[in-house]
Amino acid sequence: MPLTETKLRTLKSKDKPYKVADQRGLYIEVTPSGGKLWRFRYRIGKTEKKLSIGPYPEISLKEARDAAYEARHTVASGGDPALEKRKRKIRNELLSAQTFEAVAREYIEQMMVKNGLAQATLVKANFFLEQLTPAIGNRPIHEIEPFEVLAPLKRLEATGKHETAKKCRSFAGRVFRYGVATTRCKSDPTAMLKGALVTPRAQHYAAILEPKELGGLLRAIDDYTGHLVTKYALQIAPHVFVRPGELRHAEWHEIDLEDGVWKIPAGKMKARRPHAVPLSKQVVGYLTDLATMLGTEGYVFPSARSGKRPMSENTLNAAFRRMGYSKDELTAHGLRATASTFLNESGLWNPDAIERALAHGDSNVVRGIGHRGKHWDERVRMAQWWSDYLDELRAGKRRRAT
């Protein structure tokens, strides 16, 4: 006789498990602890097999019969419902483990760390992941829809962080495309978000563009009373045209004081190409003094807290604020704009040589590798001229760079 809800509720536990049949292979097993488990008995050839459907009352009588009906159809079609269930479980477990955060961390490790990208780039990638994780980090990557990615980006926009929102979308897109390439998802939902974010205004770093003001800055740096390593970094920064991150990550093994060359490896450069910096006599002098005090192992400008780490990215700008310069007047990155402006206004140097000195890219990768390539001799002369000019401004001479 088929089971009823009333009979199911009255089934009591015994010392040993026992079974009560419903119909057409469906039965319920009552355990000594009082549990009631739905099971379906069927045959594949001459082999009898069982399919676990689930517990009662979580699975009602009607739901159990529907599951048994589907299982009978699977058997009739030549399938094995228990095997199909195990496959679905394995697939679901696999997919649930492939969350956005898990795939993103794999992407960072496989595509960024192992390719030797700069530490600053890795820090930024992890920062972007932190912004996205609360919203989609635990979501299976193949299930994420465009609106789920848009939500955290809009929250960033609402706080005025338009550039961060844009870069987070770009990072998420790279993770999804990596997911597609490794068969974890089928598409990149961020592709549908183009145009959904506010276009950030171009960022212009505050810079000093007048000779008198530049001379005043150089004298203020000489009078700086903070950490000595920071002072040397401040003194060298105006001379070498590099980005702040490239300066603070400089290591002694990259610098040849005798030949007057600093060879920056590709992994530390924004364009991911090696770059060489000609060092003027003044810069060689600063570095020689620093080497005498600190030795020539590790970072040229180590952190005040640990010699095994470079100075923090905020150190130079914090020093400028301590010297009385606001963020609207001067930034460490703005020193590049200062050099570019004065060098171009002088009319003495090939614009291509200036661009190469600023490492603004080179379409010919092979040509960019050798530091004694095109414009090198001119860049050596230009570096020395620029340092001499800075010395004149420091001494109070007010002529333009012409």
C-alpha cells in the first residue's frame, strides 16, 4: 500500500534500520536515531542500485515521488540516476570553488607574479581585488552577471573615486577573460559595462614650472631635517626624470657609479621595457655619499623601519607637505613634468631624446633595450646640463632654461 503523509509521521525508530515501501521502487528508510530517508531502488542490467533522494520531511512525499519519476525516466533512457547525481555534485563543488576571488588570485599569481611584474603593479591588483571582493568575491565566477560587477563600481563612483572604479572594471575584465581562457566561465560581463561609468578627468600632477620657485624648492630640500635617506631621495629626484615608484625601488646592483648609468629592469618600468638613466656628476656624488653611509646592498632608499623594504610610496610627498608645499603645488610625480617643461623650453634638445629620458615608450622594443642606443649620447649631455642648471637655480640664479 502506498505511503501517506499521516503514515509517514507515525513511523517510529527501532533498534535497527528498517524500510517501508511506497511504490515502484520508492521507499523510506527509518534509522535508529529517528531519521527518515527517501531512497529509490532500480536496476542497471542485472545490478541493483540505490539512489538517495533526501530526508523527510525536508523532502515531502510528493517531491520524493517526483524525484523517483525522473529517475525512472533516466534509467529508461539508458542512464544511471545515482551516477548522474554524483557527477552533478562533483561539478557543483568544482564550480562553487571557482569563485571570482579564487580565480582572481590565481590570475595574479600565474599572469603577474610569474611574469615578473613590478611589485607596485601587484599591490594595485590586490587593491582592486579588495574593492570587488565584498560584492562578488564569493560568487562562482560563471554565475556573475554585469549588474553584480556594476554595483561595487557605482559605490566607488559615489565617493568620487572615478579613476579607481574605472581601473577596478578593467582588472575585473582581465580576471573574467582569464576565466574564459581556463574554462571557468563563458564570457566577460564587464564588456557590457563600457559607458556605464563616468569618464574620469585626466590627472595632472602638480608641478613647479617657474625658475625662481624651482630654485626655492631645491634650497628647501637642502634644508630638510627629516630622515637622511629621504633627504637624499629628495635631492636626487629632480635630476633623474624617473617615476617615484621607480626611484624608491632602485637597488644598488642596478647602478654603475663608475660608468654613470642606472639600468632599471623591465619589471620595474611602467611600459615593461628596460630603461637606462644616465647619471650626472651631481647624482653620482649623492649616490656615492649614500653608499658610504649605507653600503651597496639592497635598496638604495630603504624604509626607515626595515632595510629589506623600499621607502613607502607616500614618503616623498609627505616630505613635501612637511616642507610647506600643498598637494596642489607640488607632487613627487610632478618633478617629471618640471623637467620635461624646462628641457623642451630650452630648445637645446631633441624632443625624442627628452621623451626617451622620461621613458614615455618606444615602439621598437629591441631598440629600447640597449642603453647606448639612439639619443644616448645626447641624453648623457642633457642629464649633465640639467643638473648644472639645477645647481644654478639653487644658487639663486633666475634665468630661464635657455
